Amino acid sequence: MTVSREKVPGVVIAGLRGGSGKTIISLGITAAWRARNITVAPFKKGPDYIDAGWLSRAAGRPCYNLDTYLCAQSVVQTSYLTHSQSCDIAMVEGNRGLYDGIDLYGTTSTSELAKLLDLPVILVLDCTKSTRTMAAVLMGCMQFDPDINICGVILNRMAGKRHEGKVRANIEHFCNIPVFGALPKLKQEDFPERHMGLVTSEEHQESDTSLARARQVALDNIDVDELFRRITSFKGQGMPVVDNDRQESVPAMNTAENKKQATDNSTVTIGVVRDSAFQFYYPDNIEALENLGAGIKFISPLSQSDIPEVDAIYMGGGFPETHATQLSANQAFRDNLKLLSRKGLPIYAECGGLIFLGESICLDDVVYPMTGILPLRFGLSKRPQGHGYTEVEVVNENPFYAKGEVLRGHEFRYSKVISIDYDDSAMAFKMTRGKGIIEKKDGFFKDNTFGTYTHIHTLGTTSWAPSLIAKARRFKASRQ
């Protein structure tokens, strides 16, 4: 696929591993550039909602995910070009270590994404208790794949000026690349962590204060002006033309024209359950519904007892376990949702949404009732119960997917199924990668209600949005 749009300059912020500090550095640089009236297009590599939510706040615009496992390479390129238009620079935060991927060749790694988009890389080095060794590590990263343009580094978790001076001197002497900044050890309370990432910006009580702190840390410790100058002057080779193994159509991405058309021709209303308990949504997914002519109405089981008139409901993931008391106390909302489900309202729920569709969740020996739409009872573990990419085959007739489809997604959960009442015909998916709900099965459905642990991205699962819209139209017609 050839791409004709002009490419906006950008940078990939990568690390040697997860937890190396690239998120806070990406946030700080983004917020600092924004404070200088630079328009930043934020992106997150891989399947991630939390970091993307913080980057969106820092940039003041939606953050889009770029993932070559979930989506075809040409789709990823198109997404970058589309969502960075009219911006001055793009910020792409990597995930895990620079070369880490799901196979021997790192085909889904941050490094491969940098090559696919022809972007330079800034490597974040966690220098805890290290000096000269960091130059050796950096040199290894530079030589491991000469096609990766590591154009500079940012040092993190410095013990003081003496420590910084030693590391700087070794890197500049042996590696001959610039050090754009060096950060001291930061206090955890500014960006507390839950599970494997930052607490969501919606749940952080002082998210604006924390972003201001990240911005100031960047301004105090990183030469953000020189970094901007170097990145915007980078002359690459141009995006490679890719020949995808997976033939996928590219859904219409959000543009002003599409938004106007959706507004003028809205035929159905999709209720999106979004609040601090349920906030894991890819912007592309919601925009895909809008681009197909749906109006979006946000609803919340934390603050509403009644459900407004909608033609379908999309319920994403989140942390219902941290809001279990409020969710269980709102019996009116739970009863209303169950009644609508029994009437055939199309409901599509992922992960945290799946939990809310169940009968209950048990936390510290206290049982909190949920909606009881699906005969599932959940508990919570201290260790991940499902983590990573998934691949599923649709093996049973169901409300949303055609039998025989193969879908790629991801799962990340600490919840576990304590008990379930089902038969095989009520499970749409057979897992060829990942765990699913039980015994490598996922996609539990009843009537037009569908719950799954597998999160999908609409640019990779192109049948999802049209299917939900079609179901919504049929439900709307049945009421008229």
C-alpha cells in the first residue's frame, strides 16, 4: 500500500524494559511541548489503555494505539498519517523493551514499529547503580539492528550530578550520540501504579497536578527545545511499502467529513458505558461507530439509575472491582440493564464489562451483586489470570460475529471465574492463543448480550462495528 499524505515528523520513546520510566518521560515531554504551543499527536505502541489515557490528557487530544499484531502494517501506517495530520510533531510511546516482541524476530516490537513508520528513537536508560555499563548496553542496542536510528538517550533515576556526569561522559565518548536529559529518582506518589501500569488518569485524584509535575520535571531536566529541533529536522528514508500477509480493508478513520456525515445521518444511538469504573476504550472503536452513522450517548452505572433510550450498548473494560460497592448499590441501573437485555437490546461487553454482566464479584470474602445477566461469578487474584495477545476462532453462531472468523485481540485481567453455568454452544470463541473465560473458550452470549475477556481493535477486527450497528438498527426497528 502506498500512502500519499505528507508525513508529520515524530519520535519513538523506547526503553530497555517495562518500567524503565518511558511513560513519565513521554508525558513530560508531551506536556512541555504543548506548553510551548506545539501541537503534539500522541500514540501508544501496543494494546494499552492506561498510558494512552495519560498521553491524551498531556497532549489535549485523543491518543491512538499502533499495533502490528492487532492490525495490518498498512493500517498502522495509515493510522499514524491520519491522526497526526495538522500537528507539529508526533509522540509515540513504545512498550516493554525496544526489541521485545512475541517471536524470535521481534516482529511486533517497538523497534519494528519505528522502522515501519520511519521514525527516530530516543532510548530511556534506567541507570540505577550503573555508570560505564550503560554505554555498553546502549552500544549493543545500536548494533543489534543498524536500521534502527537511535538518535539520542535520556537518562533516568540518577543518584546525583556525579552519577549523571559519569554516565554522560561514557555515552558521549563511546557511543557518540547526544544525551538530551537526565532525570532524578521521582516519588511514586506522583504516578502510583496498579497491576502493570499507571493508575488511570480518571481515577487519579490529582491527575492535572501530576501532569504539571511531569511537565516541570521535563522542563527542568530535558532539553525539550533541542529535542524538538533534532526530531523535526530528521530526514528518514520514507515509510516502506508493505505487503501484508493479512488482507484487511482499512475502515474509514475519523475526519471532519465523516463526523459531519455521522451527525447528519445518525440512524441509531449507541450507549457507551464510560466512567471511572469503565474507561478502557480505543478512540478508533468509538469513532468507527460514529463513522457508520451512530450517535454516541455516554452512560454511567455509578451516577445514573435510569438508562436512556439507546439502540445498543458498548461496555468496555476497566476496574469494576475498585467500584464494586457503588456498582452493587445501584440496583436500579442493574435491574434496568438486565430487563433491557431480556428484551433483546444488543449489549457488547469486554473484560470489566463482562464482570458487570455476571452475577457477582467476591472481594475479601464480601460478595457484591452485579447485573446477573450471565450466570458467572467472579473473584480476584493477586496475579494476572490472563495476560497478552489473543487469537480466537468463531466456532458457534452468535449475535455479532460470523462463524469461521478468526480475530486477534488481547486480554489482561486479575479477575477469575469462580463458577459458571454454560454449555459449549453459548461460547462463541475457541482460543488459539490466550486463556479466555474457561477452558480456552470465550465470547459468552445470551440473547443479544455478548461478554468476552478479549479486547478487540476495530482497525484489525473490521467486522465488529458494522455488526454492532446492524444489530442496533434491527432492535430499533423492532420497537417501532
